[in-house]
Amino acid sequence: MSSSLEELRNIRLAKLELLKKIGIDPYPAKVPRDFCLADAKANFADYAEAVAGVPAGKKSGKPVSLAGRVMAIRGQGAILFVVLDDGKATFQAVMKKDVLNSKDTSTVKSASMNFDLFTEVVDIGDVISVTGTFFTTQRGEQSVLVSSWTMAAKSLLPLPEKWHGLQDPDEKLRKRYLDLIMDPEVRDLFYKKAKFWDVTRTFMKENGFLEVETPTLETTTGGAEATPFKTHHNDYDLDVFLRISVGELWQKRLMAGGFPKTYEIGRVYRNEGSSPEHVQEFTNLEFYWSYADYEDGMKLVIDLYRKIAKEVFGTTKFTARGHSFDFNDEWKRVDYVSEIKKQTGIDITSASDAELKKKLIDLKVSYEGANRERLIDTLWKYCRKNIAGPAFLVNHPTIVAPLAKSVIGADGKPAPVVQMFQPIIAGSEIGRGYSELNDPIDQQHRFDEQRKLLESGDTEAMMADDEFVEMLEHGMPPTCGFGFGERLFAILADKPLRETQLFPLMKPKN
């Protein structure tokens, strides 16, 4: 702590001791509060006094109590204008010396109403409660004329400077509470994010999906290709993993068990790098729909994304990541192989691994791992940046989708591509869905291929799950599965993903 900050803290500590000395608890369990500040504004007319020609309300002059953090103190001498903020709204409290000092100050209770005490002990950043009557100032501002006040929480450290707030991006995330205090737009972002998931949950229920809960600790991770976090279960003396998908292999078991439609909204953990679109812990939704295929899934996803856009953001038109798009436009279909060939000249169905590597080097794209699946996926990720959307990426090569059903060609045989779809928006993949693979023989073969990748050092390859294959041998109905996460919200808000999380993981300070 800097010396100047320490000096300010010492001054506030002295004020804290003064409050205690005169018998006022600076951190009471409860203070008077009749309304939140937003409700105070909504109910103002019912409680306002007749002042400066403004008609009296239905309950003229009835005392009300409000509470909030002191964000500004203006004025001097015998009158102060205090701005209170409770996180939902701001409201002005007017402190007049002749009103506050007209009370008997011989008791602790009445001393708390004293104007002079207020000026002596209250700082910007303190949380206080005020009681008084509503009135409208000569400038037309809704206010409360304070007849008494009390401390709700004495602050010992000052808030950031008002006009600049927190400037260091690291400090904004590390001290998120200060960022929320100083920037109402940041608070509004998280109210909007809560609505994002509320709208999603309501949509799923309205469409007949049952909300379920599946394990977050697994002995094998499935449902995605990512490096998991590993931990140890002491009671079972067993290494386990934090899940990397929202229960994909578990929800498919529910399809086999007779549930027709399920979904889960939950946390996912991936031990991967950070970027504007990647964090290690985030929230995803996954749904599974029996007797439906990826065509049905695409129709449902369009309806869901449009509903989210309209109800959460009030529009279907967005500009983000340098792209503009409208969810009400036609959702075009982008062919995986053709798009890569159009943008890079490489035909991934026939190009050798050496040719794929050379093209990535020519494009100045770094890549990890040298197996064919990673090379193809990295080349696609280069191409997707140029697609504004809304669009669906389709016809993925089988090698990049080990859980999806193959497309059946005109000859009645499986093609080397799968029934998979990914919404593409602002150059990013915002979800993934399949006609789920339910052939146990084919699934076992694909798990075997993934096992080879793991053994060769590919930490993102999918772990084989033999018990899942056994379930498929009992028979799982044709099923469409789909998942998306908070990356969609981040893009629609045009923010880096970390900024749309209240408390992203931060390295401890040394």
C-alpha cells in the first residue's frame, strides 16, 4: 500500500474510532430502508411533498428511509447534496444543517442525525442510510430532504478517482467490486448476462426439454477435444478429471433411458490457453433431442439465437470483431472442405500432412501437434475469421468429429464427412451440434483412433469411454445434440470473454 493511501486510511480509521466513541456502530447488521433507489424513483409521486408548485402526492410528506453508497458530496456551509448509489439506481439526498441540527443531540440516537457529525465522519465510498421526505428541487431533481442518517458501513479505503475509474485492465478484473462500483455499464452487462441464461432456460423449457444435472467429476472426459484439469479423489484413491463438456456422454445415456429431450446449463473446465475467446472455466448449455437429426437442430438453434438477440439485446443486428451480421438474415451453409480450398487453395481431402504444414507456415499460422486432425483444424480456424455469418459450417471431415454420425452418400455408403453443424458468427464458432453417432461398432472404432492420438501425445484428443459404447450396444435412439456457451454472449456484447465473467481466474500477486 502506498504511503499516501496509508495516510488516507489512517484518517478514515480516526473517523471510525470517533463513531465508536460516541456509541454508533459503524457496521450495523441492519439499517432503515423502505425502498431500493429504483423503487424510490418509481414511488416518488406517492410520497412527495408539495414544494415549489409541485402537487403533493397521495401520502404527502410521509418519511421514507433509503440506503446506498455515497458517490458524491457537493455543496458547502449549511447545505449538502449527496448522491447515493445502491447498484440499481442513484438518488439525491439533501442535507440541511437547520433540519438535522434542530433535533435534540443529547442521546446517541439523535447524535446520529447531526449535520456536523456527518461532515466530520462521512467520506465518499461510505454506505449510509437516510430518512426524510421526498421533494423536488428547484432544478426539478427528485430528492429526499434528510431528517436523520446513520452509518451502514464505514469505508477505510477511497474509491478510484471518479472520472477515470480503474484504468489497469488487470486491476479491473482483480478488483472487480471497484469496477462495478465505478462503472454502471459494467453492472448492466452482468444483469444482461443473467437475462441471457434466463431466456435460454425459458426457451428450452417452452420447447419441452427437461433440465438435468450430470457429473462434473469424471473418470474419463468426453464430449469435446480439450486438455482436462486433473485432480484426485481421496476416498476412492482415484484420479478424476473436471468435465470438458456439459455431460454429453451422460445426457446420451438419458436418451437411451427414455428421456426424449434434456438440457443442462453448467460449468465446464478446459486446461488451455487464454485469448479473447478462451478461458479455463466457463458456462455452457448442451441439449439432446431424441428422434431428431442435425437438420432439426439447426432450425431450433436459429429460433433460439434470434430469441436471445431480441429479448436480451433488443435487436437482431450486431457489429462485433470487425464484422456486421443480422440474425434475421438467411443462415447460409458453409462447406468445410470447399471453404478451406476457396480461402487457401488447399484440398484437405488429398493434401499430405507436409503440404498442410507448409501452407500453415506460408500463412504465418502457428500450430501445436503434428497429427492430421490438428493440422486440418488449425487451417480451418484461420479461414473462419473471414466469415461474418450468420452461417452454419457443415460437412466436417470425420477425423475432426469423433461423436457425429456420418453423412450417407448417394451410393448408400457413409461419406468421409459427418452430420455436424456449427453456427459461425463474427468469424467465430458459436456452438456445435451433431446427428449423434449411435452405432456402437463405429463409435468403438473412432474411440480407438482417438486413443492412438492420446498415446502419441495429443493432450486434446478424446478419451475412450467403454461404458458409453456398452450403452450404445443396448440401443440409443437417433438423437441430435447441440452445445454453446458464454462466448455467444461475449460476441453479441462485443467484449473479450474474460470481461464478461465476474471473476475470471487471475494469477496471485507476488
